[in-house]
Amino acid sequence: MRTRFAPSPTGPLHFGSVRTALFAWLAARSTGGQFILRIEDTDQGRYLEDTEALIMETLLWLGLSWDEGPEVGGPHGPYIQSMRTDLYREHAGLLEARGAAYWCTCTPERLAEMREQQRAARMPTRYDRRCLSRQDDVRKERAAGAPAVLRQLMPPGRTAWDDVIHGEISFDNADIDDQVLLKSDGFPTYHLAVVIDDHLMQVSHVIRSDEWIPSTPKHLTLYSALDWTPPRFAHVPPVLGEDRQKLSKRHGARNVLEYGELGYLATAVDNAMALLGWSSGTEDEVFTLAQLVERFSLARVHDSAAVFDQKRLDSLNGQHIRRLSTEELVELLEFWLPGTSKETRRKLVPLLQERMVVMRDAGTLASPLLGDAPWDDDVVFPPRKVDAATAIALLDATCAEVSGAGLEDITALRERLTAFLDARGVKARDGFRVLYIAVLGRAQGVPVFDAMAFIGAEKSMQRLRAARARLEL
RNA sequence: GCCCGCAUCGUCUAGCGGUCAGGACACCACCCUUUCAAGGUGGUAACCGGGGUUCGACUCCCCGUGCGGGUACCA
């Protein structure tokens, strides 16, 4: 199977567009085929500087490498449409010679007016083929330098195909417009370019977003006029935002790369995207990219739109973090806990791993251990169910224990302090909250005794005494 | 307006004529527990509506409704 992802460089990639890329990539990889990246920059007006680089960076971050495309090249290049204009013009000429396309000199103004009238008459809006019946005049106008476009001549009949996702879909050709193939600036439209490129690049399965369904008959007609065997089409449903609107740039859809900056693992993002419209058929849902390759099949891709759920991503990210080996996490943490040694991170991992939702959480969790533990002003101290006298006694007892027995055996330390609280009729869960606040500056976080062992006896006692001082005021 | 697609818990989904309609996220409760998490157990929660077809419809067909998309010299 040969698939491709063909984005236009009009902005960063969001969850919806990357999901389509993931499916195309997975389809190719899971069948031992090739994945092609092609940049569709035929619209000069919407082109946005630097987005090719952004697109490639995004795909690479997610682990979606391409076999053919920009940078890596390939046997069917170039893989940037603006560098293939000769190819498009050549085939456009062929189409014209075969009577499958004709020139049109209608002005945008006339076209707009025509559509307005059709709409007012409750008719479908389509080009009325005025120029088709006056081709001699059109030829003269073009010779005189009049701007013109090449239009596809939609033949009568019906066009149908067996969509991989949707099954049989068919259109009455009469409902389909004579699509512009070559714009007056000489550039091809998407419709011409996509057909030529997919064929020349030997794409076997066109996996693209649902929104292309209405133009597929145009493409199929082109394949037929060119005497080419069309590829299979797989139109994947859209990804919707919480507002049930299709994810789009103007709708605040986030640049996928931002998830990385927020501390999401690429593999978790891949996993979350795959689950939007695909399911394994088993009850397993947590997969790495490699595991997705093993299980993926286009046949199990859904045909209805999916609403993106951030909570689900969070959950998946936490699960992927927990599945990391200590060494893997130690590596990854280097970026999130700058300035720490590998040894330090190794000691931290057991305390952090099961508490992180995103990598960024490591910083929050570890900060009281790596630096100061600023007091959280919202915290109630002493905490509920513990009076000041008990809190002071506990703090003193802890200090005495630490200076005496040290922090070698925190299990024994905990047991002695539990007994201490017991004797005073205070539940350990309530009493120890005092220690959490004293040591971490807040009521929750990594386990206190581990925290004390980490920062050492000296610093621990300092914090315990500082907390005690607050109670005496 | 015209054309096309889609429709199961709040969300992602399993289901492919006969199921107590299953799982996950979220939510709630309990257990575990030095906090918070994690983990465990249990719970609340769904087949858009109406007609058919059939002994039997979530599953098939039709209509309606809703949502999404297309209707550009944008992709």
C-alpha cells in the first residue's frame, strides 16, 4: 500500500489534520508499504512562510517519517507542487486535446452574478457552460491576451466508487460543476494537481478528510479521461472540537507541537489520535506507535465524526508515562528538570512517575525537593482535626527523631511517629498532614518521608522548625 | 437553495437480526493508603423520532429531525 499526506502550507497542523496523516502513515506501515509527504502549495495567496518546516517537524516529533517527500527525495519527485507546474500544464493539454476540458474567459464578476441568479431560482449553482458553445471566440480572446481558465468538461451520467470507509458513494454528474483545472495565473487547482500527482507517485490509497467526498467524482472523471486506473479512496471523518465544530485554525485548534511543549508524550498523542475514529476491536486501548502499527487496519476506521476530549489525552498520557522504564524517564526528565544530575533524577523517578499527568508536572512535584518549599498561602495550618499543641509536639518529635536516628530508615521513622500520634489519639492521616505542609509547603505532593530523606536531615529540620515557629505566633 | 456524509452512555467506542447493549475517559462510592496520586472493587449513564421488512430489530429499507461537509480561478 502506498499512501500520502498532502498538506497545504497554510498554517500549523492541528489534531484533526494530523490524525488523517496518522491514519495514512499507519495504513502504509502496517502493510509494509510506503508513506509519501507532498506539499500542496498551489495557492499562492494563502501560502504561509515557514510552514513546510513546521509540518515536517510535527510529523517527525510524532514519529511519522516519510519514505518519499521533501528532504529525503524519492523516485517521483519533486514533492512540492509548485515545482511540478510543467507536469500539470502538460496533462492539462492532454485533457484539452481529448475534449475533456475547455477554456473559459468568463470574468469572476459574471460568474458571481450567474450563481446569484441560480440560487435565487433555487437551482444548484454550477457553471452554465457559456464558453463551451463559443470556443472560437474564446480562442481569439485568449490570443488577444484575455485571462482564461481551463475547465473540466463533466460528462453526463453517474460517478460512483467504493469508499474504503463509507462503502458505495455515488453522485449524479449533473450535480457537479465544470471544475477549473488551470487557474488564470497558470497554476493548477488542487483537483488537477492531486490527480496527476497521486497517479504519477503511484499512490494506491488516497486517505484524506471527509470534506473531499463531493469532489471525488471530479477526480474520478479525470482519471478516466486520462485513461488511468484510479486509486482506492478512504475518506476519514472529521475531528470536532468541544463545540462540535470541525477543528480548524480559526476555531482555536491548537498547534500539535504545543502538546509537546506542554509535556505530552508523542506516543500518547499518537495513541489519543488513533482512538479518535479507530478502535482495535479488543478491549486494549493503550498503545505505543509501534503497537498501533501492529494492530491498525483501515477496515476498523469509523465513519462518523469524533469530538476531541482533552481528558482522554491526559489519562492516556499518564498511562504512557507510567509505562516508561526508569531509565527512559530519567532521560526525558533532563529537559523538564534542568540542571539535575542523572543520579538525582533516578532518585526522583519513583516519587514522580505515578503522579505525573504531563511531563511538566515533574517540575511542580519536584520543586520542594530541588529548591525551596515556598509556603502555599491557601493552606490551612495546622490542618483540620489537628490542634496547634499536637502539631507542635509532632514537629518536635519529628525533629528529635531526625537528629537522633537520622533518615536512613524512613519506614521505622514513620512507624514511630504513627505510634506517637496514636498515643495522642490523632489519626496518622490527619497528623501527617502537618509534616507535608512543613516539608513541602503544601498539603499534597510526593511522600513526606521520602522527601525528607531526599533533602537530608539538616534541611528537613530547618523546615520543621520554621513550621513550628509559625504555630507559636 | 442544491448535493453529499453521519447518527449507541456527557465524550471516545464495541456491536455487524436473537446480548442483562460490552469497554475506556469523565463522574460518584468504597477499599488500599503518610498527603496527593496510582491501583483495586462497585455504581450512575446510551441505541434521535416515525413508519416498514422480519417470528424477532441498535443492527436491513424508507421518511423525518439533528449535526457535519461541499457548493471558489482555497485546499
